[in-house]
Amino acid sequence: LAVEHRRRRGRHPADGKDTQRPPGPKAWPVIGNLHLLGEHSNPFLAFTALSKKYGDIFSMVLGSSPCVVVNNYDLIKEVLITKGSHFGGRPDFLRYHKLFGGDRNNSLALCDWSELQKTRRQVARLYCSPRLSSLHYDTLTRVAATEVDHFLDRVASMTATSMKTTRAGQPATVHIKPLIQAACANIFSGYMCSTRFSYDDTAFVHIVRLFDEIFWEINQGYAVDFLPWLAPCYRRHMGKLSSWAMEIRSFILTRIMDEHRRRLVEGEDGELDMDMARDFTDALLIQLQEDPHLEWQHIIFELEDFLGGHSAVGNLTMLSLAAVAANPEVASRIQAEVDSVTGGTRTVTLADRTDMPYTEAAILEALRVASSPIVPHVATQDTTIAGYQVDKGTVVFINNHELNTGEAYWEQASKFRPERFLQTGKDGVVQVVKPAHFIPFSTGKRTCIGQRLVQSGSFVLLASLLQHYNVSVDPKHPVVTYTASVALPPDTFPLAFAPRESVPAPA
Ligand code: HEM
């Protein structure tokens, strides 16, 4: 009752006048409005339905947590940009702590905003947002090219094996997702840690699988997030999360960190400086020496966090591939683009990306349709949105699903149409243009750091696959995707592959 009462009226933090809280459904004892989310297959569909009744900003109570949901672009901008500094916190979900050694502040994405996070973010940005034509971008291009060769070799052998059991002339059914995940993991570890693992290295394959399990897991919503007293019922589940994360950390320590430390820190007598950093891992170790506020566990978790980003890229690549397989005209246009850029004489590389706007647009379209959620923000002070009072500690949900799929924002929103992101300039050059309301990586002070890596990794894998194969949906294995999620389960649908004729053999 107290929550309900506080929710209805309050004092404006700045001027002390009575200010209205956003309208919203009446909360039940104990569960608040959680049941309303259960009425739809996905919370974002529930948000959109509730916004029709209560307006574009409304409040609700989940368990005992006061929440506000914003549903249009202007309100979203107010939260993320104009008042970004009022909404820099993250919710305190038990699962988030379990994944990061008992403290979610070990994770850059799930921590509350602080000076320490600002410093960690600066180094991460340098490596994880490599600028075009920078040395880091050159390294990424080289690493990705090496990986694509290994990847295509393995796809060729998987396709050949599958074809032995397929009728002549039929495409091969291939469970491609684990291989895509492994290739992405290698692009990330090659770029961030100067280390590549064999696809036959069972410990590596296992860790890639665990990362994918965690990515799927972190994209689910659980009642225990808002009803922490349910924790005893989730004990086994939480234990599983902790043990996955511990296994990953131990792999990173023994297979990556130890070598870097031996080479860099223990091998040097004098001062270390950033110029000596060969890669992101070195940079973290040097930062640890330089910054008294940083501790060993911070950099281990940071590396784990960023290496784990490969899972998101792999899932997006798989979704893009599935969307292209289901839309053969899109596949043909990508193939025409890649053939024209490479002249059919070499395998596509990351350097071709700027000349392949249609392929880039297809990946953006996959991102739009998938509509990956923006991590909830939390008000770090008493403040307002659109004049409504919002108390410190309120969880703010950003309904970007409406932004990505609403008819108000997109023509033929339900269709997969990459060309919606293309514009021909006066000089006749076709360019990728993103409307301002398209913010798949969010915007403002907590915007995604990994977007360049995302676009690079998914581009090079999607383009090289389509360069060498016609990919289609296997009628026996329909494509199943999930609303408002870029995540697919680790065991997901296979796709059908038929080698194209007259394309260059992988090096
Ligand atoms: C499909 C791929 C990805 C999508 C759609 C995506 C999207 C997002 C979104 C929506 C946020 C939340 C921003 C906010 O709360 O306002 C975020 C945060 C973040 N992302 Fe990504 N991301 C992807 C991949 C990656 C990768 C590959 C990395 C790292 C290599 C990464 C690193 C981060 C970090 C560190 C944050 C937290 C920033 C902060 O809270 O200060 N992301 N991402």
C-alpha cells in the first residue's frame, strides 16, 4: 500500500511542488503488476499493450520494485540523453551478481555508473570501438581474414560430410551455429588476446558453448529478478550460472592471461606504458599497473565480459543468415554485391565492408527485426520524465521493441527489407542511412561499446558464407526466432547449404 501511495503522488525534487507520478495499473500485494507481463509472450509486447491504455509513459510495480516504462522516441531520448546522468544505474538482479563472481559491478554492462567504470570504459573503447583506418582496425581485418579461411574450410568439410547422406542434387543440412560461435570467439580472442584456438580443441569448444548458454540465459526474464525471496527455488539454476562463469574464468586465466602476464609483466624490469600493449589483454595488464583503483579481478572480469561479446555477434550472424535464407531475393543481392566487389577472384574481407552497403543494410535489418532489448536503467537520483516524478531507485524500461517494429516508425514494418536503410546520394552513390530512432545499440552515456566489433564480425562471416554457398531454410527444420531477442538457444535450427559454382576457393 505504501508503494502504491508513493507511486501516485510525490514532491517534485527541485521545487518541492506536488508532482504527479506516471499513471499505471493498480499493483497487487507481493507481486505488484508482474502478472500483467505474463499475459503476453514477451514483456515488451505487454509494455506496448499497456501503453495503449495508460499512455507512452506509465508506471508499474514489479514485485516491490517501482518501475517506469517509456514507449516513444522522445521519452527514450529524455532518459538516455537529456537526463542520461540521472539514469545511469542498473537493476540489482541476483542473476547478474551470480554471473560476475557475486558482484555485478565487476561487469561493465551491469555495473552502476562510477569513476572506476569510466576509466575501465576508456581503455575498452579504444580496443572495442576500433576506428576505420586505425591500426587496431587493420589488426581486426587481418585476424578476421585468417578466421574466415579456417571457417570456410570447416564449412566445406561439414557440407561434404552431410552430403554423403543426402540425395544427389539436394543441399546439405548443417548445424552451423556452434561453428559460427567458435569463429566469432576466435575473431575476438585473436583481436583482443592475439590467441587463436583450433575448432578441434575440446576445452575451447566447451567454453564457447558455455558463453552461448550464458548469452541465452542473460536474455531471459525470470520472476526471481523482481521477487528475490524466490531465490531458494532457483538455487540449482543460480549455482549453474556461477559454475559456468567460473569455468570460463579459469580457461581465460590458464589459456590466455598467464602467457600475457609472463611475457609482459614478469618479463619487464622497468615501467610499463601503453605503447607496449600488443592487444587489449596487454592494455588491461598495463592499466592495472598504472591505476591504483584497479584490482586484478576487475581486469579478469573485463576481459571475460568483452570476450563474451562474441556470443552476441554469433547469434546476430545466425539470425541474419536465417533471415537471408528465408528471403532468397536478399541473398541474391548480397551475392551480386560480393561478386562485384571481389571480382570473383578472392574471398571477401572486412576491408570490403564500405563498398557493400546492401550487405550492411541486411545486417541492420536483422538487428531491427530481432529488436534486442536495451538493458534496463535505474534512476540514481529523484528526477522527472516528461514532467512526471520518478524516484531514485526506480527501474526504467526502454520499450525499443516499439521503436524497432512499430508501424508508426517503419513502412511495412513486418517485412524484411534491407533497402529501407539505403539512400542514393546526388552523386549516385548508395549509402547506408539509419533513421535517428533506430538505436539497436542504445545511445547516451551507457551506449554499447561493442558495435563496431558486432558489425565487423557479422559482416565478414555472413558475406563470406554467401559468397561460397546458396543458403536456404531446410523445410524439415523451420526457423524459430524469439520476439525482442537477438539470442537463439545454443541448440537451434540447422540451415541448408549448397556450394555455389565459380567462386574462389578459400585460401
Ligand atoms: C548483437 C550485438 C549487440 C547488441 C545488439 C548490443 C546492444 C547493447 C545495448 C542495447 C546495450 C545497452 C545500452 C544501454 O543500457 O543504454 C549494450 C551495452 C553494452 N554493450 Fe553491447 N550489444 C551487442 C554486442 C556487444 C559486444 C560484442 C560488446 C563487446 C565487445 C558489447 C559491449 C557492451 C558493453 C560494455 C555495454 C555496457 C555499456 C555501459 O553500460 O556502460 N556489446 N549493448
